[in-house]
Amino acid sequence: MKFSQSPLLSQGLPAWRSRLLLLGLLAAFAVLGGWSVYLQGFNSVFLQEKGASRYSRVIELSATRGRIMDRHGDVLAVSTPVKSVWAIPEDAKLNPGQLRALAGLLELDVRELARKLGSDADFVFVKRQIPPDTAERVAALKLPGIHDQREYRRYYPSAEVTAHMLGFTGAEDVGQEGVELAFEAALAGKPGSRRVIKDRRGQVVEDVESIRAPQDGRDVLLALDAKIQYLAHSNLRQAIAENRAKAGGIVVLDAKTGEILALVNSPTYNPNNRVKLAGAQLRNRALTDTFEPGSTLKPFTAALALEAGKYRADTLIQTAPGRLTIGSATIHDAHMHGMLTVAQVIQKSSNVGAAKMALSLPPQEMWAMLDSLGFGSPLKLGFPGEVGGRLRPFKKWQPIEQATMAYGHGISVTLMQLARAYLVFARDGDLLPLSLTRLELPPAEGRPVFSKQTAHEVRAMLEMAVLPGGTAPKAQIPGYRVAGKTGTAHKIESGVYADKYIASFVGFAPASDPRLIVAVMIDEPAGAAYYGGDVAAPVFARVMAASLRALGVAPDAPGLQASLDSPAVKESM
Amino acid sequence: MARINAILLALAVVCALATVSANHTARKLFTELEREQARSQALEVEWGQLQLEQSTWAAPGRVEKIARDKLRMKAPGPGQIISIDAVR
């Protein structure tokens, strides 16, 4: 029987049955429609995220820190990738054999390793900054709960030679000292990230979008000359050992541009291995420690006296009887010299002569001169802990203070400030700002402090100081004309002058057309000699001679032989 | 009518296959790009390490030691330097 002929069909069904069915179907459609509106309209963001998380990943893109190079492009600091091994202690359940294998690879003590993995922290570093190939062997052990991550480690090939100049970075490759800190903004890279699609095997198959492009840090080209830096470092180390001194520093400046060619301190440290690091080693003395400069300040007093028009280079000053009483205090010369010209006061470093010149000048002018030379205010090179030294306001000066300041007491300076101030004599009386980075163009003209004529006259006096009859014949260099000044000062300990000394020498060469300024400071020489002319001047001569040769500066007095054996005039303190 | 339909169908199939193949090529090229980028990064790292190595070998201290001890060189004395004027 065919379906169409079925007798059942002729039987009428109640109308409500079909209506009910229709209603049921409509209701089902309404539920479907509502559900889809709910999914599409209200819940779509959550669902899309869930879907994307199945295949799309955000990858971190690391950026490298910029390199630090010297003026010739030689690398002084570079970051290279290393691995750090870390663990989730809860997952890292290792049997003793695995533990020994891991400890062996990482060169760790087994008990130490077990203690680390037994801690209840969520995350522990097992060992940081290991070579990538060691990390690969660790990964090959396939230990549970042990992971590695990529990090950067900074290396300093010149180690202790450039330690104070460059400083160092911390574990996160962020600058903490020196140039690393001063140029942090330029050196630091900005890590980026991008979204990609990964397949089942974890391989990236499509680049969706770049969220942030990684920015590598910029390279910094320093003014530093690695060769001169090394010469300064090795000569300073030798001088410290010979004089059994506590500390010391050398600064080398380019007199033409104000660039810092070398900065060394002793004691120093190895920035690649900072396990045993003491505070004394870290001190960047040339910038953070002030000292009373002593006689190295006399040339400025003389220059001001010449500038004021009250003295000429050949004006006679009575320094007999070798002492001068001002109020209740008396200042002394080491020797009685009698009548001296201004030039001889500098050459023989007479305190009485310098004090007499200073007392003829208004305190305000003297203060203005010292202030414009940069004493009393920090150099603002960006180094941590830079200090400005002490220069009291002139309104509070007593006459005795003005007299002692004439020969560098009652005022404190850093070695870098002192070296910079000598730019006025090495140049035509103008002062340049210092530069840590290599300058493409030399600065046009500095800020004038003294007139050209005064600068040249004082330069001639400074040349006399290193000749026989001066305080520093040991600063002579065969073939070159040298100008400079010694300084020997008592150290102040808890407010009183102690029987400890700071010997210094600041000078420049070739005197006919100065190219380099070298400043040497030796702290607490404990040998037989402690005068600047005996301790610091020979160091100056060695560093200067080798640096001039390294730079290929033509000798300006080819026939000149050094008369090193002529006795130094004892300088006054 | 049937012929046009057949042609359109064939066209659609060809387009679909072309899309598949283009996508595949894109992924292959992307993988290659990825590999090359990784290689360039590895080379960059190696360059940094080579620079480091060069700086270490060429450190003035080491050069001085070799010059003095091994090659028995020394700085010329005052009388041994002759300066000549530059030819203008």
C-alpha cells in the first residue's frame, strides 16, 4: 500500500498538534538565534581571545645594549648573549644522579644545588650568565622543572685599565657606574614584541603584526684613547708601587678640544669579575675625591695679579725672611729666597710671594676668577658622585684665607677640575667644557678667563718651573718643551693638617703649541720622597712623553736634552 | 547555460587551488625569512664576540709585553729620534 493511499491520512488530526509542533520549532529557532546573538554580540571578545590563544603567540624580541668604543673605534665594552638557568623548585624533583650531573655541568656544589631546589620559592635562579654551549648541555639533560633563558652579559676587554672610566652594568644589563650610567639612555636598547601564528610543532608560520619594534642601543664613541689610557694606567700603577702610596689618579686632556683622553685611578678593579669588590677600589677619585691642591694653584694667583695690572712678570717681590704673619697665623716658605720676580715665585713655588700677590687683590676678583675656572661647582659629566669641591663665598673670607688660597690651601678641588683649569694656560686664556665623547669638530672658542698675553706669560713661568732651578726638573721630556707646576699638600684629617701628603703635578706639552694636559695626583706617598717634584713629576714625564709619541706630535725642541739630574728646589707647603 | 556554469565552476576550482598554493608559498617564504633573520642575529652576536676577542688580543698591555719580552724591542732614546720636516 502506498503511503498516499493510507487510510490514516483521511483521518483528521486535531489542529493543536501541528500548532504545537510549529511552536516548538519556532521556540527552538528562537533559542538558536538568541544563543548566536549572545555568542556573537556579548561574548565575542572572550571567545576570540580563546581561539587566538590556540595558535597566536606574542614573542619578545630582545634588543642589545650599545657598544662603548674608544676614539679609534676599538671596542671597550660589548654585550654578548649568555644563558641563565632557572628552576621551579616544585617541579624540579631530581634523583641524586641527575643532581650530580647538573651540579657538575654548572660547577656548583651538590649540596648548594640541592638547597636551592629544595626552597619553597616559586622561582629560583640556579646559575646566571653561563656560556650558551654549557646551557645547551644542561638542556640536553632534559631535567624536569629546569629551564633556561637568554640574557646579556657585558664584557670589558681592557678590564682594570678602563674600569673607572666605563663603570659597569648590573645583572639586568643596566648601567650602574661611570660611562655605563652617564650614557644609559643612549646605550640601553628597548626590547620589542610581535604577534605570530605558530603551528602544532611550535614553529612560527605567519607574522601577524609587530606590536613594538625592538630598538638596539646606540654605540657610544668616547673621546678616550685606549693607548694613552693604558700608558697612564701602567705608569700610575708603577708609581703607586714605587712610592708605597695609598691611592692616585691621572687625567689626560686634549688641550685643543677639551676631550678627556684618559682617566685612571688606583686602586682599581676588574669589571669582568666583581666578586671581591671593596669600596676603595670603586672610587673614581679623579672626579669624586677632593683635595687641597697646594702650589698647583699658584699660577692662577700670578695670572690674576698680572691681569690686574699691578704686577708684571719681572716685578720684584720681597719674600725674605721666608715667612709672613697675617693676624695670628704665619705662613712659611721651605727656603728663604729673598727678592724674587713673579716668574721666580712660580718657578721656586714661594708661598710668601703668592700670598703677597693675593693680598694686593680684592677678594671678590679672586673669587670670581676661581669660580670662572670651575672650582667649587661640579663638572656635570654625568658620573655618579661627582663633587664640586669647596670654594667659600668671598664675603666670609678672612685675610689669612685669601693668602692661603693663593697657594692652594683652604680650597679643595678634584683632579679633573684642576686639569681642566690648566686649559687656560695651555690655550690662549680661554676655558673649554670637557667632553667624554669624541668631538667631530673642535669647539670654536672657549670662555675667556685671562687675556692671551697673560696666558702666554704664565706659560713661560710654568716652563721655568721644570727647568733647573725650578721645583720639577724631573718633569722634563727630551725633545719637547714642557710647562707645569708641582703641588705638595698636607692632608687634612679630622680638621687638622696631618703628616700625610698629596703630591701632584699638572702640566702640558709641547709648550710652543700645547697639545696635551696631564694631571697626576699621588695620595700619601710613603717612600723617602713625598714632594710633587719627586713623586708626581716623573710620572707626568713618562705619561706625557709616551703619549706625545703615540700621537705623533713633532718635538718642538729636538736638540733639548733633559737635565734630569739637576736637583729640584724644595717647594713650600 | 550549462556550459557557462561549467566554466564558472572550473574557474572557481582553479582560484581555490591558486589560493592554497599562494598561501603555502607565503608560509614557505616566511619560514625562510625567519631562518635568515635568525642567522643574521647569530652573525651579529658572533661579530660582537670577535670584536671582543680582537680587543683582548690587541690590548696594549699584551702588545707591550710581547714587544718587550719576546721581540726584545724598546722605546728609542733621545738621541735615536730624528725628526724630518714634512714635505710641503
